Amino acid sequence: MFSNQDFFGDAEIHIERKISTMVGIYRSLGPLLVKLESITCKTSTGEAAQMRDYYRACEARVLKALIQVSLISISCKRI
């Protein structure tokens, strides 16, 4: 049987792994989006007007995921 300390230690390790994975994905998004822009818009500025809505949607999804992970982390520590 796990003690509270073991449980929360394991939960924290799990959350840190998830966050690390998310950071890696986030870092890889920029170059991927610029590559997509270069193929579709023939520019590679990261600021193409045609891609603006798509960039905003990607940013919103990443922010939503970070908020969800943060809320889960907070709720685990409050138990």
C-alpha cells in the first residue's frame, strides 16, 4: 500500500514527464509551422497573413493544454 508521500511523489513525477513532453512538442511546433507556411504561402517569416488564424488556433490549443495540466497538478496537490 502506498503512503500519501509515495502517491504524491509518483503523481509529481508523472506530471513532470507530461510537462516535459508538452514542452518538447511546443518547441517543435514553431519550425513545423514555418515549414507549413513555406510550403503553402511561399514565405518563411512565421507571420504570413494567410496563416494568422491557424497560428492563433495552435497557440490557443497549446495554452488550453497547459492550463489543463496545471489544474490537474493543483488538484492533485490539494488532495
